[in-house]
Amino acid sequence: MKILIINPPHLSIGSRMPREHLPPLGLLSVGGPLIDAGYEVQLLDAEFGPLKFSTIVEEVAHYDPGIVMLGHSGSTSAQPIINDITKLIKERNPAVTIIIGGVFPTYHWNEILEKNPQIDYIVCGEGEEITLNLVNAIANKHSLETIKGLALRVNGIPLKTVAAENIRNLDQFRIGWELMDKYNYTYWGKRKAVVIQFSRGCPYPCTYCGQSLFWKKWRHRDPQLLADEIEMLHYRYGIEVINFADENPSSNPKAWREFLEALIAKNLKLILVGSIRADNIVRDADFLHLYKKAGFERFLLGIENYDEVVLEKIKKAGTISKDKEAIQLLRKHGILSMATYVVGFGEEKTRDFYNSLKQLLAYDPDQVQLLYVTPHKWTPYFEDVKDKEIILTDQRKWDYKHQVISTRYLKPSTVIIYVKLIEIIMQTRPSAVIRLLFHKEARLRSAMRWYTRIGRRVWFYELYQFFFVTKLVKNKIKMHEFWT
């Protein structure tokens, strides 16, 4: 059976502005087990271009698969695009079976199946095993209702089967790296790159994040096997940059250290980037030199807010003092810090933006990224904001770079001006400029220049989009009404 896996084009600012692309790890992870089971699998990465819908439909018709699969890591904002593409595919080829998956479909399976008759099945949860079981059942014409983790229609009515268990052994299923052969995936300044995971899940209960709910339990890969796989990627595919997609890779410090040591023993010239909790950086102060030796150049730290009360409310489980200490420790070991700061958790006033700027200046991170809170229906945080009004109903732009929730004290135009002012002040402050121009490590100077170039484009693009493209709603719509 021929299977075509499609990575749909995405409108998010993060997808468009870098002018570089990373391979879709989730789709490659689903593809590997299918290839090993003997199916003929091909990837159509429509992010490249990006491809027009008409071109995607033509590519599907040319390949003539029995099954088309779609998914996207930014699944909330990608879902409307998936809906549109699958309608066109089904119109062209009514016989094709369409399967989708991802975080958003996992929780919104009922409304998707109700409103999108062209979508046949939804994989709910981790995709490797569920998808393989589904495809095997379709190929052998077996009953599908006994497959765990599946949403389907029975007599025309959407039904979800019993939830699938976690994949206990993350090394059980192989990632289909060969599917990316047609594409030149780069990152960090046109260097060949991939996305990888050491772990899945997160043990922390942050109310605005759905990762702990989706992955359910934190698990990690075998440290040596992952180091071996990275070595293979480096020599076979020429990979120079590894972007870790983990929510929290160092939750188990013993296993994380074993991985760092196994990778260091390979003596590979790699650039590693990822996200990590600030308190874990502080915890690992005694072996941060291993982070650097393994190749880490930057960590994203979720600072989120300046107010301890807000941090406690959203169960961030972090402290301002550890956030600042983590940035200082990373700098001491020659690793860049990117502080992400989220606007919208509280009912901000002008003073709150001033205090946010003061805090960020005090932290003195190498890079900063301001985001807007984007509540998802399946998170505990949704209960806190379900009665708030939203100003943006175009789900395709729910990408953390567009304002979604209305603010009581400030107009949306004022909010974006404050956000842009904070960004420009942070990126042009003397300490940041000095590091950009004179950092002792040429690789880090290059990395900071790369990010600064992207940041300039994003800065102007967001302002243009807000004032001339994005249509904010004038009628009052509450969050819970939007999802009914």
C-alpha cells in the first residue's frame, strides 16, 4: 500500500520568517514504523515553498496513494489549513483514506469529524503505534473499533475508542529519517539540521501547557542509543545542528548526564539548541561544562512573567531568582540564553509592561522572545479564561505571535506597541550589542547575528500584520463560545 505523509504549509510567523526549515519529527516518527512494516511511504513537505493547495492536490494525484496522512507540530493553528487541504484532496480522489493526528485533533476529534466528512480517522495521542495498528487493520480489512487511541465514525456518528497507553520504550520505533532525503533542511544559518527528542512529557503542571496532558508521563530514550543515532545523522546526512524538541530533557539528571557524556565521547562537531527549565540549569551547575562540551549553544528559558503571584497561579513552579541565576550560569559556560516572556496572563496595565521590561533588563538574557498567551481548550488554564472575550477568531493565527484574548485596560494596538518597544530596547541595549559584536566565541557571534536578522524581519512583519492585515473582531465573543 502506498502512503503519502503531508506536512501542510503553515501561516505562523515562526514557520515563515526564518526562511529555513526543520524536518517534521512527528511525521518522520510515524513514517519509520510504516516503512519497517513494508509499506511504501513518501513525505510531501508542503512547508517548502510553501506549496499552493492546488500543487499539493496535484502531487497527491501524481503519487496516487491509498492513504494520505497529515499532521503538524503547531496543530491548533494548522488545523483549519488541514481541513481545507483534505477537502480538496477528497474531491479529487474520493477513494483515498485520510488520516490526521496531532495535539489539537486529539482533543477536538469530535468537532473535526462532525464538520469534516472528508477526514476518515484521527490518531489520538502518540502516533507511532496507533497509526501502525490502524494501517495494518485497513490493509487487512480488520475491524477498527478495537484499536486503541482512534477516533472514527460508526454509523455516521463520531466515536473515540479507549485511550492508548504510553509508549514505554521510546527506542521501540525507528524514526524514518530517509523520508527527508528530498529536502534541504537547515537551521541556525543554513546549516543542515534535524529535530530530535531525548524525552517526551514534562513532570510539571503548568496550567497553560498541554504537553504534560498529551504525553501523560515523562520518559527518556536510551542515552547511548540516542548518541549513536546523532552520530549516524552527522555522518550519513551531514547534520550539523540538532534542535531538541523536548519540553524538559533534563528531568532525570542522571540519564541526561549519561547522554551528554555519550555524545561527548563521539567527538562530533555539532551545534545543539533546545529548551530547558531554569531551575534545572541551576541544579546542574556542577556539570554545565558537559552541556557546553557536548555542543549546546543556546537554551530557551520560559520566564513567562515578572509577578510571583501570576507564576504561582499558572503553576509555573519557578522563581525569579533561579531564572536570573540560570542565565548567569549559562553565560559563564559560554551558552546563549533566550528568555521567552508571555503577555496576557494577567490584566496588564502600562505599569506591568514597565515592570516586565525592568525584570528582563535585570535578567540580561542574550536573546528575548515575547509571546502572547494562547489558551487551549484542553488545558486547565482554559477554565480561568473561558469567559474572557477574544479579539481574533482566525484560528490559523493562534500561533503565540498574535493577540487572541482581549485586555481590559489596554487596547490591542497599545499592547503590541509596548511589546515591540520592549523587544527593541532589549535587543539594542549596550550589553546585548557588545556581545553581538565582540563575544569571544565566533560561533556565538554568528548565532546571535542570525537570530538578530530574523528578529528584525519579525519585528516589522508583526507590526505590518497587525495594522494592515489581521482582522480583529468587533463583536464580543467569549472564549467558550468560540469552541462550541
